[in-house]
Amino acid sequence: MAAEAVKPRTPVAMVTGGNSPLGRAVIARLLANGYAVAGIDDNPTDLLGGQHLVLVGDMGTEHDSRLAISQTINTFGRLDSAVLLADIGGSRALNVPGTVAEGEHLLARNLNSIALGIQAAVEGLSLDGHRSIVATASVAGLLADPGNWAYHASKIAMIDLVRSSALTYAARGIRVNNVASGLVRADDPNENPVAQTFGRDFSRRIPLCRLAEPAEIAEVIAFLISPAASYVTGTTLAVDGGLTASAGLVF
């Protein structure tokens, strides 16, 4: 009697910030790649029409971080990868009164959401899978501008958090990496006209002369959590159209 064919195991991924343009693109890419996906957001609305598990949660809290992991495992039976996208932005320049208090909240929120996400995911990752975690540091962790100081500081801190986490968990076979994405084009027709103008103007600083499509960042994230990146850990990969490679000259 011929041996019965063994069905390949379906990998399971959790995506925080799942209702952002990038989050939706990552979920779509992973579903297309054969993953079972849990999408978490504090405002999930429809995401992708119920094709996957949708959870409501605040990844800036330990309770919700652990709950998201447990609900994912209870639904799918395992967890192989975590993609940590949830963050907030919008800090004002340092010379604006009150900005330090605002910045303290933003710094704590952005760093805690990644630290708690890594901590909870590590405890839940299956022992027999290809275990990986990817966060998004943004090019804001590699560059600075005159304002938005707290957001930049949170992303710089995130880069070293990921490096440290990669070293901490390497012996357990868990890879931890960062994607430093450039400015991503919003897919919202109702986007603020000021933001639209900023995006067009900012494109002139980018060697590829355009903003990123969410799907382009999602492809890189999908690669980093996959077995194809099995020897990549502790890195921050800039996916920015050449922005961080440029000296600022425009041609």
C-alpha cells in the first residue's frame, strides 16, 4: 500500500496594525502565500472581508498583546510569525510648548507596542515551525527632520530593540528583523489634500521619484518572515526607493 501523502502544514502569522494600508497589504500578501492570518487593530472595521481572523486590541498594553497571541493560537492551533506594524505618529517640533509631554506618550506607546509584541509572540511561537518576527522601524529611524522628533526617536529606539531581541532569541531559533519603509502612498481617496501635496513634493527627494506602494513593502516583509530569509536576523532593511542612500541631491 502506498504511503499516504503528507499535507504541508499551513503557516500562521499575526499582523498588528492590520487596518492600516500597509497592514492590509501584508495580510493580502500572506494570504496569497498560503498563510493563515490573524489581523489585529484597535479599529479593524472590515480589513479583508472576513477572509481571516480579525481581532480588536491595543498592542500598547500587555493584556491585549498576550490576548492577541492566545486568540490566534486558539483559532489556528499554532503561531509561526508575527508582523508588528502598530504605531502612532505626529509629534510636534521640540520648540513647541507641551511637546515633551506629548513626546513622552508617543515614545512609550511606539516602543512598548513592539517590545510587548515581541515578548508575547516569542512565548507563543510554535516549536516546530520557522519562527520569525518583523517590525517596521521606518526611515524615520535612519533620518531626521526639523519636527516630529519623538516619532524619530521612537523608531531609532526600535532599531536597537530589534537588534537586542535578535541576539536574545537567536539561540532559540527565532529571527527578529526590521523593515525601514519609506513614505507609503495612502490608498484613501479622502486623504487630506495637504498630505497629498506633501507626498508629491517629498517624491522629489526620492531617487526612484515616487512613494512606495503598500504592496511593495509587504513583499519584503513576507520575504523576511519566510524560510527564504532563514539566515537573516538582527537587520534593518531599508525599503525606501533609495532615500537613505542619497546625499539629498535632486536630478
